[in-house]
Amino acid sequence: MILISEETVVLAMPKFMQTLDDTIYKELEKLAKRRGISIQELIRAVIVPEWVTGHNGPETQQTPTSKLNAWR
């Protein structure tokens, strides 16, 4: 079991796989090297939290589907 918060416990964390265009990968690689971390750490600790914050803030009152379409 994994404790997510005081109210939420799950048996396993969901996983996903992502493929990246070579250009995007190289850009992420440069950003990660500047920070002294791996690309995976950059995505986990910086990119995903910023994306979630930017797309779930109070100023963004869209439906989940329109949020996804806006990200594309």
C-alpha cells in the first residue's frame, strides 16, 4: 500500500510511458543537465507539477476535456 495523503491510500501507483520527439528529448536533456538531474527527475519534479498547477488553477475553469485539448 502507498500513502498518497491522509485520506488516500492506493495499492499501487499508476504508471505511464511517454515517447518524445528527438528535438524535445534533446531540449529536456539540456535542461536536466543544467539542473544536475536526470530527464525523468525533470519531468517528475518540474514539468508535471508545473503543468498541473497551470492547468488546474482557479483561473482555469474549463472541463477536463477542453483542458486536454488546450494542452495538445
